Amino acid sequence: MISSLLASYIYNTYTPQTLRQSQLHVVGSLQPIVAAPGDDVILPCHMEPKFNVAGLTVEWSRPDRRPDPNDRLSRVEYVHLYRDAREVPDMKIPSYIGRTALFTDGLREGNISLRITNVIQEDEGRYRCFIPKLKSQTKSSIVRLIVAETVTTETPLHPETLSTPHPMDEFHSKGGLSHRSRLIPLVVFCVFILLCVAVAGLWFTELKH
């Protein structure tokens, strides 16, 4: 009788499933995920090695978010809560309602990534994916989301646009001579006339003598 109870205890405590779970790790992205407002984004998180988590609870939360001071019960609110093979919306942060989803077909493969649609600036921050009933030392991981406006860069100049233009090309590109350039011949002509008058004056003076 005692031996049967002992065997049953050992089986229930140290089943292959339990031993396997002790080797599991929840792994998130080491690099921050960047998205622009209005984008749809995926916060990657998975089990390593692959493990079926379809029957377990999966929690996505904001670890830096403080409880609502108006809530006397100080209830924890989730970005997404998956329990009993379905989403539980009752404890969800209001701003995420209708905007989050797990890849339910991938849960059997250990994919617990979270999809967030129509990202807003307030979504920026740290996210925690957590499997509370996982019999492992690594039950959670942190993924950081950065929300930034799309930055447009100027088109780089090509080398040919940086070369010095040919004088004739510059002439045609400017539609002919500039206003200053057109004055130069007129000034030269006036100087020439003045010189001619001066020379003629000297010549008449010499004739009188």
C-alpha cells in the first residue's frame, strides 16, 4: 500500500512533462521593436525549446504601469490575458480593447507573440510576457516597444550633381547672360567714346598751335 502511494507520488511529481518544463525558457526580443503611430506591430515572444502552451495561461502586461488609484481593489490590468483557451477581456487595459491578439494556431508550437494593431504613442514602453503556471525558472520575458514618427530622409546627391558646370551649360541653364553681364559691354563702349573725345580734343588743341 505504501509503495503504491509512493510510486503514484513520484509519477505525479516527476512526470516527463514536469521534467521537460523545467528546461523551458520564455524568450523575448533582445532588441526594441520600433513602430510608427497607426502601424500594426508584433511583440515577439516564444518558448525555447518549442512547447505546447495552448492549455496554459498567458499574460501580457505593462510592468511599469501603476494601478488605477481610483480602483480600491487595486486590480491588475492586462494588455492581453489568455486563460482557459480563450481571451479574458474583463481585466484588460481599456486602451487595448479590440487591438490585441495572440497567434492561437502558434500556441501549440510555443509562439506567444502579441499582435497590437493601430499603435498609438501611449503604447510605447516595456511589455512583459508571462506564463505563471510554467514549471520553470524562466517564466517571463520583457519586450520593449518604441513608437516614433516616420522620419523621411533627403535623397542623397549623385556625384555628377556635385561637379562644376560647364560655362555654356550655366549660360543656357540661366536663360542667357545675367543683368550684370549685359552691362559690361555698355560700360566698355562708354569708356571707348570718352577716350575718343579726349584724343580728338588733344588733336584740335595741337592744330590751333
